[in-house]
Amino acid sequence: MRTYPLVTHRTNRLPFTTLDLRTEMNTARLGLRALRSQPMPKFTSTPIGQVARRYASTSGHGHLPFSYANRRTFALKYFTFVATGFSIPFIAIWWTWNKPGGIHNP
């Protein structure tokens, strides 16, 4: 079993980290030589400003697959689309109950 010092040198870290525990578990499974031959992963991050600038659009709502320049037309199309999708299960239940041999027509 590995022992950890109570005070670490030059840092305020805990005596051990999750990376130490993962390394210890991998050592038990793979063997020390196989573990040392693997390169350590390097994690990098991109600043939020660069990501935001990369995907910024000056054309407004050009990424949407519809246009709502005319609000009445958009409202009518939207309501029709949503009402159709919402009503499909109710139409299926009504058809199942009222078809020949259904609940209401034995």
C-alpha cells in the first residue's frame, strides 16, 4: 500500500489526487512498464470569446429554417404545425374506439 506524506512540498494540494488514484489502479491492471509507455493526455481549452466569434452571425436569424417576416403568416403556419402534431394521438384514440369492432361499436 502506498503511503502519502502529510505535507506536500511547495503546493497547497491534498496529499493525493484522483489522478494519483487512477494511476495506482491502472498500475495494478496494466503493469508499471505498460503504464510508463503511455503518453500523458494534454488538455487544452478554447477561450469563450473565440468560440463566440467563430459562430457569430451578422445576418440575424439566417440559421433558422423559416422566415417570420410576416407575423400573421408565421403565426398561422406555426399554429397549424403544432395543432396537427398535438392532435395525432387524439385522432388515433378516437379511430381505435369508433372503428368497427372497437369499444363504441362492438
